[in-house]
Amino acid sequence: MVNPHKHTLNWHGGRFVRRLILVGALGIMLGGLLVSPLSAKSLDDQAASVASLQPHGQLPQEIPAGFELVGENPTFQLYANRASLAFKVVDKRSGYIWHSNLDERGEDDRLNRTWTAFAQSGISIDYLDPKAVDERASITNSETVIDFRVVQQGFEARITFLEASITLMLQVTLEPTGVRVSVPFETIREDNPDYKLGLLYVYPFFGATRGDAIPGYMFIPDGSGSLIHFAATTKAKNMFYGRYYGADLGMLTALSYDPTINRPYRLSIPVIGMAHIEKKNAYIAIVEEGASYGEIHAHPAGIITNFNFLYNAFVYNESYFQATNRSGAGVTTLQPQTNRFNITLHYRFLTGAESTYVGMAKSYQQYLVESGVLRKWAPTDNDIGIRLEFLGGEKERVLFWHRAIPMTTVSQMDNILADLTIKHPDVVYYGWQPFGASTMPPRTLTLDSNLGSVSQLQSLVSEIETEGGNFYLYLDPQAALRDEGGYSARYDLAMSITNLNLIGFNRNKLNYYLNAEAVRDRYSSLSASVFSNPGMGLALDGIGSMLYSDFKSQHFLNREDAIHLYQNLIAENQGQVAFYRPNDYMFEWMSAYYDIPLGNSGYIYTTQAVPFLQIVLAGYVPQYGAALNFSSNFQEDLLRHADFGVYPSFFLTHEITAKILNTRSSWIYTSAYTQWADEVEQAYQWLNALLGPVKGQTITARESLAPGVFATTYENGKQIIVNFNDTPFTLGALVIKGREALLREVTP
């Protein structure tokens, strides 16, 4: 009988090494191997000899010796290795085996000893000495003590890396949809003051494949979603490293500002995935806890190794440069406190037709629904929405004072909306506060007197509601505009680890960032005032996407705690809120998603942009693209709206933009309604004809019919085919003109 509680001491480097016995030939695909469905029998009964090559070069292989059955449910079996803490999952629906590790190194794998240990170990760490020099330690090449216990439907193991004296607890549990992996923060110990835990790598070789030996791809949540297809080589020279929710400004102090640069999208959802032969087998990994300090590392084959692999790593300590004098001299040192957060990962396995990026998105959608984050949207008619954002006012410096510039008054906004034959507008009023967009918003609802009165605004909101629309005041709750009043530079601002104010930018304006107390105080006051007016909501920028730690003395706040603070703030001040490109932790409260990406960041190793995010939200939250009057390719973007199921947006003013040429709103270079009225009407009517019949419906499938031609199917049986090519596309009796889209019925 197996002892469920066993201490294992691993010695390496010229000393005694407990080696795993690997049985069977090595298949060319490491992440998943095809076997017949297994029942709950002993390992000896389950062993089978290696058979001939299967389609796509797969080699069947049994569970290697050294792995024991630790969990089973109607869908999966979980096997674990006590020495390496690797695990294998048998999907009983197909017999497919998912591997968390490399069982044996091949001659052409380009793996040195460090990389081999990294690939064979369930857990690896980087630890840092007082000079911030890092060292890698993996279970299979380091001196470790492992206390392994079989628990219900899985195992837990306490690992101590002896040289660094760092201990942590790993918990692996079988779930109905896959496997749950956890590392509770309370189990982490750093017993040697000379070493700190830097990075924790969690099952880095899970699902890894060799080169182009098997068709498939990796998924990363860049922009709307990106695929990296498996290939033997890549043009890229470096791996992809991406921090969930963007870099921590508390560690950087400042974001460099250059309006001519298109910056990469933030990774707004903590999800990665991989398909092993599309429509055969796939998985996604969802970070439930720890994403605030999580990173994606994606390694296409041809960079360092011959493997395609991606995984989550978690940051516990970082180094930074601390200046010691004004001339710039200083030292590199470590942050004073280890980042405090739990890690919880869910590996969810897909089989058959659902094993595509659409299936991955649907699985993540199901997870969000089951978690109570997403709730089904039940529209009352088939007319889509449109976001119309108006610039109210700005200000221009004249000698020693400022002159107010009204761009769209309340009455002018009313006239524009009346002129448009559009239903369900989402109207956003930007620059509504006294002296306009470049001034700090007040603590209570107060309009610039040049724009109109609050009573006029209330009347307009009532009219918009009657038309089935929504009204929002624009607000960036975190921003403290530089060189503006309305906040205390001494008490209200967050500080970086180098004791400097955080500096960033948004909408062509440099700003500092408020600390938690100031954000809470100002937002609670203003939101109470706004929400007391029926039909008024807030369109929130920044707070849904900008996540920073605050190192101010007596006010320390890490990113994990900041998430909970923002969530509680929105929940406690109930009212209708829309968000600009929010991270997943704000999805529960958003009534609309603004500026949703229609592509990816264009990294050289990504091979295809896909509407992963749009599929996740379809049927649950209305999604609006960026303002089309700023588009560099209007027709292309319209087609992308139809393809991805996204509603249109425009940024409008009553006055011509020449009036704000010398203001901070000069980025609004074309917005006059007289110039854009026809385009607004035509874009809405064209998209309404296509997207109206699928309003509130989830997406069930998306496929490429030909290069540049995509078909998206919705749950009510409607399908939208978009032809991005200049030439017509023929599908049976259907002909889709070049640069056009078509709606059809595909199921009764």
C-alpha cells in the first residue's frame, strides 16, 4: 500500500540522485498523447506497449512508472509523481493524456541542464540575494525536501529549497472541468534573510509540444486575443513576457509619454490556452487568484529550445534602482516587503469540436457565469446601440488666466441626438466639469456654466432614457491632473517605491495618481451626487484598467489589495457604470465595455488576431469599439465591427476642432457633427442590419471560409459572413461582394 505521507530528499550535482524510471518510447508531442480511455485500474493493468505511428505523428504511450493515481471523477483521471511533483491528466472522453512535464530529453531538444530541470519539474523558483542577483532552482536539479501527501481528489506537497531556505505548499486537486492548482501565501516561508523568493514558475511545460510536429497553437490574451501557431522556427528573437493588467507603476514611478507611439494592449484577462490539433484537444488556464502579480511567458519553438510552451509565473519580489544622491548614483536593491497574494489556477480541458479558441472563450465565459460575474443580457428589441461621446468644454490659457471654450452645450447635444434617427444611444459627456476636460472634476455634480444647467441635463437624460439609451458622465477617478488644483499634493497622491509621485498620462494629459483614500473619498462623494439623478451613470476610465501599488509611508497598498478596494468601492456606491477597457476584476459591475480592441498588438510571433474577448462577452455585455472618426481605415474597421459583433462609437462636438487646437484636447482632431453626421447615420444603419438580429445572442462558432473571409454563428442560428477581400466570395448560391458582409440563417 502506498504511504500517503512521505518525505523525499533529493540530492543533485554529483551526489545521490533519485531518478524517475521512464517507460516507453518518447512521443514527438509532449503535451498530450493519445491512448485508449482508461478505467480506474492499477498502473500495471493500464500499461500497454507502444503501437505504430498514429495520424499527425502521434505516438501512444502509457503513464510512466513513478506516477500514481491520486484522483478520478467521471471525466478525468489525475496521476502525480512524488519526486518531481509533475502530474498527468487522462481525459476519459477521448483517452487523451495531458502532461505537465517533459519525461525525457531528446537529442535535438536544445535543452541544457537548467532548461531540462525546468521542463521536468512541477515547480521552479528564482530567488534573489541582497544584491538582487537571481538564481534559478528547479525541483529536479536542486537540494529539496518534499513532504508529499495524497488528499481527496489530488495531492499537496510542501517543498523546501534548501540552499535558499524557501518553503511553499503546492496543492493540486481534480475538478469536474479539470485541475485546480493552488499556492496559499500563508504557506510561503523565507527563513534565510539573505534570500528572497523572486519568481515562482507553476508547471511551465504543461502542454508543451515540439516544433511543428503537431498542428495547433497557443493562445494569449493580447488585445482581442492572439494565436501563436506551432512552427519549427520563428522570426522572433525573444520570448513573450506580459504582465497581467500591465506594469506596476508603483515599481516604475513614471510611464514615458510619446503620443506618436502605439502602445501594446494591457493583458486584461488572466487566461492562456493551447490547442493540440484544432477540434481534437485543448485547454485553458484561468488565474483566479494572483493575477495582480502574474505574468505570461510564451516560448515559440526556435527561441532557445525546440519547444512551444507557455505558462504563468508569479512575482513575489523585484529589484529596483534607488538613487542615493542628486547626481544619479545609487544602488540596486530589493523591495522591502514580499508581495502578499494567493495563487489559484484552473486548468479546464476541452475535447472534440469545442477544442478551438472559440471553445476556449466559451469555457472562460462559463467560468465567469458560474462565478456570478457575467449575467445574461435580455434586450427588448433588435436595434443595436451606438456610443456617442461629446466633448463639453475645454480651457485655453490666455496670459495669466484661463478662458473657457464650450464645444458642445447640453442643448446642442440635445439637438444632435434629435437629428439622428438612432435608437439606444450610449451618450457620454466628457469635459462636463467647470472649465472642462483639463480640470479636476468636482466632488458633486456641477456643470460648467457655459454648458447649461443640471436641470437641463436631467431633462436630456430623461429623453435619452425614453429612446432606450443610457447617459454617462466621463470620469477618471484615479487621475490627479498635473499643474491643476483640486487635490493635495502632500496627502492625496500615491508614491512609488523610490518615494516619488506616480506619473502617467491619459487623453493627452499628464497626471499623477491618487492614493486609495483620496480615490475612495472623491469617488464616493461624486458618485452619490450623480447617481441621485435618475438615469445618470458614470463612464469610468482608468480605475478599471490602471492597477498600481502605493508605497507611501503609512498608506502602503499592493496591487492585490487595490483590486479588492476598487471592487468594494464600485459595489458600495451602486449606480450604472460603463468601463473603458476594463480588466476582468471589474466585469461584474460593467453595464457596457468601451473601446474594446479589434485586433492585437502586432507582436512578430503572433500569427492571428481573434475575437476571444468578444466571444466571452457576447450575449452578456454590449461592446463598443473605439471612435470611428479617428480610424485610419474606416471601411476596414466597420467590417471588423461586423465580424467581431461590436457596436460603433463616434466622438462628436458641435463646434469645429480648430477651437481646441491649442488645448490639451488637441488629440480630438476631427469631431464636428456637421462633418460626421452622414457617416454616423450610415455606419449605424449598416451595422444595425447585420448585428440587430443577433443582439443579446452568444457566439457559438467562428471559422475561416477562405483567406480573408470569416463566418460567425450565433446561438439563434444567425450567421454573419464578412469578406475582407476586394474580390467577391462565392459560397454555394451566395455571393458576398468584396469588402462587404452578409447575414444569413444557418439553422431552423
